[in-house]
Amino acid sequence: MRMSDTRLDPSLKTVISSNVKNGKLALFVPPEMSELQPENLRYLHALASRNGCMLIEDRRNTVIRPMVEQRDLKPHKLCMGISELLKQAGMPGPDPIISSPHRLAPGNLHLDVPVLIDMVSASVKSSKRVVILPTPAMVESTGNETHPISAYACKLVTADSEMVLSYFDSPGFKAIGYIADSQFVVHVFIGGGPLRSPHIWANFDAMLKNRFRFQLFRSTQPGQDFGLLYNTFYLDIHPNHVSRSYSSQQDRANS
């Protein structure tokens, strides 16, 4: 990503949905994308071509309710799997639960995805690492991904703040999360990479009726425009329990 401009450009952000039928993955993109977002469409064509999936323009006139209005919907299965994953990794206190409304609470720390990726890159060698076997909920929500998950965590300390950063990695599950006061914010990455070699990291089975964000980062180098496909989840936690635990157990890495 360092070969691209990692500033978030709203004009290069897209919401994509997906479905799987007879083992074939289909990505549904917004209408008129060739006129409104030609750079995004070029990247998604490269992604579809490399990973053997279809790219379909979604012409349905559906009304999508804002996330804040989805309070009464059942929580995403992956949220339950992530909650179990955090407990396995040693997060103290009650089980994390999906935030309601499902969004970042006012006043809680917001960090852009490129910043988090850069922080993980700088701190992962100094982080505490544990290896976790996925629970049944995690296996189901990630498309029967049964590989062990490497979980990394560290406390990053700056002159005016400190925060706990986590990174999860397995062949079919890649995520970055951080503690934002009373919430745990986690970005689950579905795919991405440079334009010349984009990959889908999630299992196709996990893409069944999925909906996620796509963000493109431009580059002046040919073939190095960088794309990320990801979902973001917010979980309520008890920060006092977590803070005490990480103060006594986690390694420190100066950012």
C-alpha cells in the first residue's frame, strides 16, 4: 500500500454485494459505474478475471435502510464468531456483543483503515502472539475455514494516548481491530492487493449474500493502484477489564 496514495478518497469508495451459485462467485456493482467510477470498475474487472468470478451491474431499484435503522435485525454470524475469538485470545470481562445501534459511538476513537494497517506493519514483530483454533461459529461464518488463526495484540503508547491493537491472520480470515473506549472495532478483509495481482482472501462460501465496502487507493506507478474489500463491525466491551488485563499481560511497542 505504500506505493499508493493512502488518503481516503470518498469518490473511490463503493458498496458491493456478492452471492455464490453452483460454486461461482458473482460480484454486484452499482449501475453506471463505468461513467461514475471508471478506476474502481477497472480494478474490479481485474479482480474478477484473476479470481474466476462474475461481475454484474446491479440494476435493482432497492431501498437500502441506513445501518442505524437496522437495530432490530439479528447480528451478523461473523460478529458472534469474532466475539468468541476475542475471548479465546484472552480478552477479560463479559462476552463482547454487537453494538446497538451498529456504529461507532460518539466520542470513541476513530482510526482510518490505512492508518491501522500501517500501525500493524510497524508493531506486529513486537506483539504478543497466540494461535487459536476457530470455534464452530467462526468456521460457519468464514465458509468452513478450519485453519488455526494467529492472533497478535499489543499496546501502542504515544505522548498523548495509548491503545490496544489486534491483528488476526489465517488463510481464510484476515482482520485488524482496536479498542475504541467502550467498543472493539474490527475490519475483516475480504480481498485486495495491487491492480496487477488482486486476490480474494475469503472463502467463496463466506461470500454468500454478503455486502461489503470497496476502497481504491490511486498510485502513480503502473499497475499499483491498490484496492481493499472489507466489512467493519462494532462490538461493545468493558474497557476497564481490558485495560487492566493488557497493562499486566501484553507487550508494549512504541509507535
